[in-house]
Amino acid sequence: MNTKKKRIILEYELNATSPSIIWPVISEASGLERWFADEVERRGSSLKFTWGTSYMNKDERNATIVKEQKEKLIRFKWDGDEDPEAYCEMKIEIGEITNDCVLVITDFAEADDLDSLRELWDDNMESLHQATGL
């Protein structure tokens, strides 16, 4: 069954003026482990994300990086996603007024899951702020 998901774009202003500060936090396993998942393994263009720590509540998902521009953006597709157009992207932009970096998230979900996805990203951004001060 091929389901068409809805795209959501979220923008979060960060407390940083240089993309080089943010880039490792969104592209390296150790950076992603600080706010996005409990464990992250990166091997070339393959990513393995693990949430939860015990056998009973562990959730693992694999993804493939399909586009990466250093200090600009990283885009990956979840393995097994049936929507060929769906992806997850984290892009760094510079705010026009503040010159602070803005993290622009593009993600996809079923129409009735968009609010949950927005809440998940809000929670992730709170974790990012607490872990890094960004």
C-alpha cells in the first residue's frame, strides 16, 4: 500500500550565529545522541537510531542519507518508508533580522499524525537547547 504523507516544515531559531557550531549536532552520531536519539550509529550514508535503553522498550530505525551539504543540510529517508517522496531534513539557515541560525525541519507524516509530529519536534528542540545551549 503506497500512502502519500503530508509534509510539515518547522523553523526553530537557535542561539548561534555560525552554522559550524550546529553542523556536528545534526550530522554526527555523537551530536545526534545529545538530543535526537539515545544511540546513533553512522556508517557512511547509513544511520541507525535507537530510542529506549531496555530490551522491552527499545525502538530502532534505520535511515539512508540521500543529501548532505556540509554546514547547510542533511536529508535522510527512513528505510522501509512506503512513501517515495517522504524524507526528514534538517537545514541550517541564517535569520534575516537576528543573523542567528535557524534550524528548518522538513518531515512527513500521515495527515492525522501531523500534530503529534510537531509536538515531537518541539520536544526534540527543547532537548537540543538543554543539551547544547543552542
